[in-house]
Amino acid sequence: MNKKSWLIGFFLSLVLVIGYQLRVKNSVNVPLPGQSLDEYSNAWVGLSLIRLGVPVGISGLSGIATYPSYINPDRVFSSTVPGGALAISYPWFDHPPLMGLVSGSVAYLRGDRVFEDVSTATIRKPIIWLSTLNIALIFLLAYLWFSPLTAVLAALLYATSPLAIVGGRMVQAENGLVPMWLISLCLLALAEKYNKTDLIRLAAFFAGLAVLFKLSGVVAIISGVLIIRKRRDLIEFLAISISIALLFVFYGLAIDGREFIAVLMSNAERTYGIGLNAVYDLITSTKITSTKYLTDGWPLVGWLALGALALKRKLSPLVICLTSYLAIYLLFGSVSYGWYRIPFLPFLFIAAGYFLAEGITGLNPLLSVIVLLIPLGINLGKIFEGNPLPWLISIFRFGTFGLILLALTSLVWPEKRILSLAVRAGLLLLLVAAIASNIVYAKMIDVNYWYKVN
Amino acid sequence: MGFLKKYFIAYGIVVLLLVVFLKWHKEKSFSNDLLTQMLTAQSRSKYRTDDPCLYTLAGEPEVAGQYLKLTFLCPGKEARFSLDYRAIVKKTVGGAIEELFRLNGVTLDSSKLKCKQGGREVSLTDPIVNQDNIECLVL
């Protein structure tokens, strides 16, 4: 291994450690236990599949028999769950079972046997591992699609973004879907690079697995189909991925065919929250549960970067993935729940990483400077909420004023190399400050802070 | 033999094994007793108390008319609860108290309670109907 590889390896390990630590800290209480009962329901599905051979969970579907029951893990009925009993249904087929099996297996291995044993302290652990794995996968994908610098930035941003950190703790199927999709995309990129058909077959397997976490994982198949160029590879990819996804049907039919079909029909007729302002809401807000918004500027940077990328390059896999999921997001009417947005994040962070890397190495750092002020300003605003420091505000005002003017001047006189170097140094400084503010803000989000988030 | 042909033969075997395993596992493992135990047994890590006023239940059931109100008068304090009537399995005063105690990890012996419904004294075996309002004094 050469010096560059060692350096990259060391950096990635460091980012993984930081990302993991930030995800683990306060993970038991933020988001509050019970704020999404799906977290428990997913684990109960896995636990009941292991112990009973039948999935049991909370159902939100109409026309399906449910049994009102009180189950009080983490004493949620004394805190976040107001009043009513839970609509327990069995066999539970609302979603495919893989997220249930992941969280339920960990709960079972740690000794949980009944539903009330399940606690966020146990079931969020595997999700944090998956979310940390995502950091490495984002690094690899950005490396294969763009450049080492984009990979470094994208991984660093995803590892430290407060939204990605808190969202990456929740036992939601999207947190299983994402790593499967990313693995599939990494394999497709490697297959193209080394011209290996076997890797495409393996990519198809993981794309199929994404569907076994949630039906919206079909995006992994759609994006794969749009990325693959050769007809023969395309046929194999489709055949393998669809056949893996169809295991959900065989699973349902084997356990209770009649109930499975009834749930599928009810799911097809399900209407919830497809607001006509869904795209505006998606771009301008950062929702995390069904009610909580955690303000984070990085996704907006990602959306702006996507626009720049779509204008500049020929259709890139990144644009394919983001827009394919946008189509699925709108089809599934996902605006009501923050966790439906989780699959956007890896791609928004890769886009942001690409945009900032272009600012550092490319011709025009001005836009990168302006865009960086979004997350930096938000983070500083949150960190110093209620306690504004006059010296900091002065630095921010005059520093950004000077940097923007400097960047403009460097564009007016491009032949003055010293100006361009000064702007890039300023941009790097801003980037370091933004990442440091990410870490400080993320560490601030404990249970007391969480109560104030709205 | 092409790759896909070999793949689908292997796939067919895997599906067959999966279906057989799932059916066998359900047949062998499922019982209503175990299901009830999993749904109702209390957590091994749950803190137990003999004070029925220590823990509250947040909010009200969101089911029109399908509720039961329980009030406990403990020494120096009182606690009010609204339960979803449909979730109470044994439709008696004792059944409702048992359900609430299970939910909150209360170990108090129900015989140490003196309960009233609409000013009239009731026993633990008396039936309940939805919208009942029961008040129990902890002796």
C-alpha cells in the first residue's frame, strides 16, 4: 500500500470512530422512546417470528383485524404514548420482515423474550452499526463516482451531520434499506470499473434485499436498471433482484396466504399525507419523526449541489438515485414521516461533498463559500441560542463579508493566483468550522435539548 | 447451462426450503398461550412498586366512548387513569385494576383497595361497562 492509501485508510477509520461515537451518545433517549412506536413494533415482529413463527406487530392499516393491547416497554405510556392501547395485529404483513429480524434477533440474543423486554437501549444498537457502515459505503461510492476528496468530504459530512446522526439511530426499515442500496451501487460501480459480471449479480442480490426491508427499496432495482448499460447484465440484474424481492411474497403466503393478500390489498389502498407541497417541504425542512423537525442545513446544501451537478454533467448515477427515490417518495405519499427521508441523505451528502470538493479544487469557489454559510450559520445559531456571543457575531459578519468579496475579486482577476489561493484557504477554514460546529451541535442534542426541538 | 437457469434452479430449492421451514416453525412454535405471554408478561428489567400512584398514564384513549376511568387515593396523593376499555380482558373491577397494575408494574395486593363506582361500594368481582368511573382508596 502506498502512502496515499494509508492516509485514506487512517482518515476513514477516524471518521468511522467519530461517526459511531456521535451516534451512540444519547442514543437511548434521543429520539425519545415511544416517539415512534414503529421502533418497538419492528423488533416485536422479529422477536415473534423467532419465538412464535408468526410476525406480531402494530398495524396502521384499515380493514385488518387488530387487538387493542397495552404493552409498556421503557414505560412509554407514562411519557410519549398518550392513552390508547396499541393496535396489535398478527400475522403482521404491513412491511417486509428484514428490519424486524435484524432488531428482533439482537433483542433475542440479549435475552429479551417478551415484548415489554424490548428497549431502545438494545434495539437501536444494530441500527447504529448500520448507520456507521453507511459512512464507509458513502466514502466508497463517492470515491468510485467522483474523487477521493469528494469521498472524504461526503463521509465526514454524513458522519457529523446532526440529522444523519439522530435519524441513524431509529429502528426504521429505511435504515436497513439504505446500506443494502449503497452496497448494491458500490458493486455496480466496481463492476463497471473492472468489467466483472459477477459483481452485477451480487449487486442485484443486495438490491433485492433492500426491498425485503421495505417495499420502497424497489428504488435500488430501479436505479440499478437505469445505471446498467449492457442488455445482458440488465436482464440478469432484473431477474435476480426481483426474485429476491419476491421472497416477501413466498414468506407471506407460507405463513398465512389469505391474511397476506388482505394486507397487500389494504396497503395498496392506503392514503396518507401526500401533500401537494411535498417537494417544497422536503427541500425546505428537515423532519425527523412524525412531529419533530431537527434543523440541519446540510440536506439543503445537497439539493443545491444536485442542481449544480444536474446542470453540469451528463446524467450521473447520483442524479439517477436521488430522482428515482424522489419518485418513490412521492408515490408512497411519504411526507408525513421524517424517516421516509432517510434514503435521500447519503446522496445529498455525496452531492454536497462533490460541490465543496469542486469549490476547493475547481475554478469557482464563490458558490461553495455561500452555500457553506447555510449549515454553518444554522449550527452556530443553535449552539449559541439564547447566549449570543458578540465577538462571534462580529467574526461571522466581517469574516463572511471579507471572504465573499475576496472570492468575487478572485473571479474578476483570475490571473492573480494569490487571490485564488487565499479564497481556497478561506473556504477550507469555513469547512473546518462547519464540521466542528456539526460535532458541537450534535453533542448538544441530549434529552433536555430534544424536548425543546419542535 | 446459462447462469440464470442454474440460478433459478437454486432459487427454487431455496424458496421450497424457506416455505417448508416457515410452515414447520409456525406449526411447532405458535400457541395462543405463548402469544398472550409475550404480549402481557412484564419486563424482567421493570421496576416494581407497591404504590399505585407512583406512575401515571399520559393522555386519554382516542376511542370515542370506549374508556374506563380509574382513580387511586393513596396516602397524601391521588392518581387518575383513563384506560382503553377494549384492552381490558377481564371486564370486572378487579380485571381493570389488574391490567393497570400490570402496565405500571404495581405489586399491591388488590384486596388492600376499597373501591366505589358512582358513590356505591363495589367489589373486585363486580362487572364493568365502558365509561365507568371507579375510585379506589388504598387502605
